[in-house]
Amino acid sequence: MAKPKYTAGFHFILSTSDQTLDKKDRRAIRSHATKAQGKRRKAVQLQSWINPDRSLRLAKESDPSEPPLLSVPIPKRVGGDFSALQLPPGIEPAMIQDLVKLISLNKHGVYPYEVCLDVHPVERGWFPYMISDICCIHSMMFSVRAFVDKSSDGDQISRQAAFHYAQTLQLLQARLNAFEQGRQDIVLCDSTIMVINTLAEAAELTGDFAGAANHIDGLLKIVSLKGGVGSLNTHNNIQVKVCRADLGLALRSGNRARLFREGIVWDCFIANRGIIRCSHEPHEAQIHAFVDALDPKLANSWKDLHAFSCLSNLAYQTTRKLSPNTYNEMMISILYRLTHLSFKDNPLREAIRTALLTFSSTIFMTRHYMQQPYEHLFNLFSSALFELCQSKSIIVPRPIMLWLMMLNRMVAYEEPSPEDWLSVWLDKAVSLTRVDTWPQAHRILKSVMWVDFVHDAPGKKAFEAAIQRLERPKESDIERASL
């Protein structure tokens, strides 16, 4: 029997411009192409958690229906960005320029560049309302001035902030009066939602929780009149802004979030959907067994957070960045489920719930310009973890106990003493895992959940401090050695 021309393995078929492929070569090429198409992974389809009938893109992709961009020469600009903008009395173009710079700095806390593509374009954010709505301009100027005043002068509010706040309330009250007279459009418009959302965020950032709650009450009434969160425009990012305001107050005050209290979807949103495939041997089986034994709603939140951590690490290491829409949906689906759960009668579940919320706050709701942004949440986590450590009947797998103690140490506001329970239990967790180098510990932590570019620096510092304490001779050992 003649030996086949194409056996198993790699084959290179050469062809030049003056050489025609024979029949067998063409058949081999077609066969190879057919097999390659069959092996291609199908594109993962992810539906919105807020609006299940809407599809999401994992990453920003070019739309073939969009016309190609034309290369048109741009005339030289005259004046500044806002030279032709009609501004209300009391507001100068330089103020708007400063506002743009401050918000540009803040946006990276909302959309971390390590994970996300470019943030929403200008036409989908706050900018259209700022330049077209006087009330919105005043509310945003008040927000910036109030934050700056709080940072520099404590509780003192400047005359500029007071002026913008008074103008905002005056214009907003006029809209409410018009609403009572039957003009619903002016109150239910997106710019009014933006104004109230900005006031709520300003109150929350400055620690005025009562004021923030009042603003969110009004905000949610308008959202309800419009038909609920699902009815809000997805193109201009209003949905996410409303949810972030609701979640931000819930995390800072310790109360339940207001939205999605009924009809919430508890299933996994991103885990087990083929979006990310990861392996964390040799601890994976032990951790999975522990998670599967938890309350199913809590377990699904855990699985989604683990999947998001692996996605974040992949995005950081490669160019496979998430789209802002997908990032927001992941954040909202995880945080709302965790804030609506409560396990006060179960120390283990409550410790895990508050730990997952704390972990989420470090990756979704970071505010680097604020000190102690979620003090109440961190205190809840610390108290729940302390109760768990005191229990003699609850057994927690060593990798998870190491993760819990490391997380608690990383969010602590002050360096604990070596005798503090936090240090003692962290040292015990490190000792029980029998690791003495950071790469070993890092591997264990990633098997639970860990985002490298967020947690590596504080985690390594806390781990190495524990190793130093463990290697330091105890006083009793020194006394015995001296005898």
C-alpha cells in the first residue's frame, strides 16, 4: 500500500505565483480549514443582569454596520474647550475646565484601566447634561466645591459651594412645582435624575448620610415613576449611576440597598458560563467543597467574584479588556445580591458574606482620595470574623482562613500590635498552611480570589510581617535558652 502523502503532524504546503497547487494539496487545505472552524470556540453570550432581554458584549468590538471613519482635516481651535458655551451667571469657563479635570481623575476609580477598555465616551456620561442644563451645572459645581472644602477645611462650606447649592435647590424646586402642575417631562428627564444623583453622591462623600438618604428617596421615586431601573436609558449610563448611588450609601451606612429587593436573580451571572476557565490545584477541590456547602445564594456570589478575579488578572496581563457595560453589570449583580443577604444567626455565613462585600469594595468601589470610605462595612467584617475565630465548632479550610485573615489585615486602618487578635490569628493561619514564601501564599490566595494589581502590594507586606513574627524567638524560648 502506498504511503499517504499527509500523515499526522504539521505540514507546510508551499506555493509560488507561478506554481499551481495539485488536487491533493487543495483537498488537504480544505480539510485543515474545516477542522479549524470546528474547533473554534463559540462566542460567549452574556445577558444583562438588570435587563435580561438585553445582550452584553464582553469586550468592545467594532460594529460592521457603522460607517468607516473619514479622515477630515480639523481646523485649528480658537480659545478653550468651553469658549462658545453659554454659561449661567456665577460660572466661568475656567471652573468647568477644573470640573472636567477632577471628574477625569475620578473616572479611573469607577472604571479601572487595568480591567476595562476606555470608559464611556463623553456623549454617554455627565457631559451633555452639564452643558445643556443649568441646574445640572450648579449641582456638579456644588459637588466639587463641597468635596474640596471638606478636604481642606473640615466641615466648613465655602461661599461658592453654598451659592451653587442654593441655585441647585431653587431650580430643582421649580421643576417639582411644574410637576405638580402636570408637567411630568421636566422632572422625569435624565438631566433631573443626574442632578439628584449628584446631590446624593456629594452628601454621601461628605458623610451626610441622612441627606444622601433623602436625595436617594427622591431619586428612586422618579425612577419608579419612569417604570423602574430597567426602563432607564442604557445608552447614557443613567442606570449605572443610579445603582452606584444606591450601593455607595448602603456600603457606607450599613443599610440594605434600596433597589432590587424583589424579583432578584440569585443564579450565577458570570461563573460556569465559559467566560473564563481557570485551575487552582492543589487547593481547588477543597475550596469548591466548602463553597458548595454554603447557602446557594451566597455560594453563587462567591463563584462570580472568583470568576471576576480571574477575569481581572487575565485582563491585566493581556489585551482582553472588559467593556464598561459588562464591568458594571458584574459589579451590580454581585453587590446587590450580597447586600440583600443576611446571616446574623450563622457566624460562618455572615463572616463569608461580609468578607465578600469587603473584597468587592476593594475592586469595585475604590475611592483613593477618601480616607476610611467604608469604615462601617469593615467593622462589620472584623466583628463577624472575630466571632468566627472564637467558635470551636466551626471548621474552615486552611486556604480560606488564610484569605480571610489576610483580607481583614489589608483593610485595617491601623497597624495592629503583635499581641492583637488580628495579628495572632493571621500568624496562626500562615503557620497552618505551612508556607514561608510570598509566591506560595500568593498561589493559595489566588485559589480563593485575588486581584494581583489591587491586592499584591498590601498582601505581600502583611504576609512578610507575619513571617517575621513567626520567626522571632518568643520570650519563653529565650528564657529557657539562658538557663
